[in-house]
Amino acid sequence: MTTQKKLAALIIATILMIAAMGRTSAMADDDDDEKPITSTAAQVSRDAAGHVVIAIRPAAQKEIGIATETLKAAVRPIEIEAYGFILDPAPLAKLDSELLSARAALDAASAQYRRSKLLYAERRNASLRDLQTAQASYLADQSQWEAMRRQLRNDWGDEIARLNPAERARLVSALVARREAIARVTAPVGARLDDAPHAAQIAVLGHEDRPLEARALYTAPMVVQTLQGQAFLALLAAARFPLTPGAAVSARIPVADTPQTGVTVPRSAVVRYAGKEWVYRELDGNRFVRRAIRPAETTGRGYFVTENLAPGTRIVVAGAQTLLSEELKAEIQVED
């Protein structure tokens, strides 16, 4: 190879080496410019009062499924919550049968006494002894029937004691067939109702989402020794499930007083942390802060709250658990 050819090959090799080094340097520069991918779009800080504030852009909120809702004013009557169970109708059915027999015996003894008294007055086929025997039988049967009537009133209350035999037989038949039921509920000790209530909403254990309206509510004739609160008997009609004796029930009994005002918080908005219930309040379109609540009542629609949340407050109703996770994650990172 001539000297010129060797020189040309050396020049070409040098150019190729420089080009290769340039490509390697460019790739290194590209790696240096690449940004790390963050795990979340949330920014956690604290306000002047020390509350944790979570900031998330609207686009990121939509991506992670955060939704908010404005709370509206709600009103509920002041109620006392009572607890109890559905009574076994067998004792009432037995007593009703005995009452019918006692009434039949009383009617027969009364007829015999009237007949003996008439015959004795007319001096025909009836002695004084016959009259006295008929009278004694009549008085004994009358006493027996009245004792059973008192037992009915003492065990089951005036509402059932006032029923005529046909009405009582219809009720007993419905109770035995589980179409109706009688629930006994007791209010907490110290909770007093000024006026005798006539309405209550009854929730049967296992069917709390389908509460029943009491067909009649009246004061129980006796107080259970182990439960010294004010007791009531409630007549219930079965809806879409049987009313089984012994089943636990709870009752909400309205109190004649000024209704409470507050807001209803959806269940999806509530998170539980450190033994409390919390919601996330929206400060503006991007920022959220956690606030403790104390539900006054649990309803089918959520929680009725009378403190710390006013109508018009906007809260997170979807994604609250995600916000809590971001808040706790930030605390862990600070500790580390």
C-alpha cells in the first residue's frame, strides 16, 4: 500500500472514531436529562393551624377517581333508641284458648244459674240447694274468667286486652303464622318520654336495611328486672321477611321536641383512622383537609351529623381513602 493510501485510511478511521464518541456522549446527555417518574401527583403540606393539606390538580383527581359533593341541610326528629326482641306468641295463643274455654264455661254456668233461680222462684223442680250450687259454680267460673282477663292485661297490655274474641283470634292466628309479630323494646335507663308515643321504626337484626313501621305502640305492662328502662310493645306486620320469635330488634321512638338540623354524610365519604371517623373537606378546587366527625345517627343513606359540618360544605365522596393513604405516606417519609 502506498503512503498516500495509508494516510487516507488513517484519516477515515480517525473520523469514524470521533463520530462514535460523539454518539456515546449524546446518549449520556439524554440519560442525564430524563426526569424520574413520581408515584403520585399529590403535594402534602401543613397550614398555619397545623392541619395537613393535600393538593392535587383537577386532572390528577379525575385520574385517581376523586369526586366531591356539596352537603345539603337535613332535619330529623329527636329519637330515643330502644332495644329488645320479638316475643314468642305461644303464651298468648295458650292464654287466648283458655280464655275462650273459660268464657264458654262462664256462659254455661250463667245460664244454669238463671234457670235454677227461675225454677226456684216458681217452686218447680229446683231446691235451694240446687240454686246455691248453680250460683257457686257461676261465681267460680266468673272469677276464673276475670283472673284470665287480668293476666291478659298484665302480660300483654291494654291494647290486646281490649280486643274482642274475634279480633284477638285473628291476631293470634297472624302471630303464629309469622305474618305479624309483637316486639318488646326497652329504652335506656334515664331516657324518659313525656307523652306516650304512638309510632316507632323497628329494625330486625339481619334486615336493618328494611325497617318496619310499628302498626301500634304502647307502654308494656311490666318491666323486665334485668332491663329497668321504659318498655314498650310494638305490633308489627311482616314485609318481605318472616318475623321470627327471639330475633333481636332495635327501635327508634320519636320524642315530642324540636327536630335536630344537620347534614347527611354518605358512607363512601367516611374513613376511619385512630379510632375516629373522618371526612375530607374541599378547601378549593385543588386542596383538601381531613376533618373529624361524630355521627349523631346512622341511617340507610349514611351518617347524620350535627357538628363540625355545615350545609354548603363540599366534601370528598369518592377517593377519601386514597387521600388518607397519601397523607399517611407523607408522614412516613418525613419520619424517615
